[in-house]
Amino acid sequence: MKNIAAHHIVMPSGEVFDMHYVALDDNNCLIGIFPLEKEIANTEFHNGTIRVVLLDDGRVALR
């Protein structure tokens, strides 16, 4: 599992989450989007905006 956080996360629907993180399983399938309320160990942080793209096979691409 990996967590990737950013100032802004934009979902495919256009919904924007500020100061949240994306949780992905080992196959890069989306587990969920969660508020970044405190520092979480082993979480990658990216300045700016991450756009979540859902692929046909259920995996997620982050751009």
C-alpha cells in the first residue's frame, strides 16, 4: 500500500480535495481519498495538484 498526498487532488468527476492523500493498494487500485490531518509515515507529498485518472482495468494513474 502507498499513500500520496498533495495540496489539491482532482478526481475524475472534477471534485477537488484540498490537503488530502490518495491511498493505493499494491496494484495501484484506489483504496480511498482521506484528509491529511497529520503527518503519516511513508507518505509521498507532492506540491501542487494531482489529477486522479481511473484506468479501464481498475488501476489509478496520477498526473
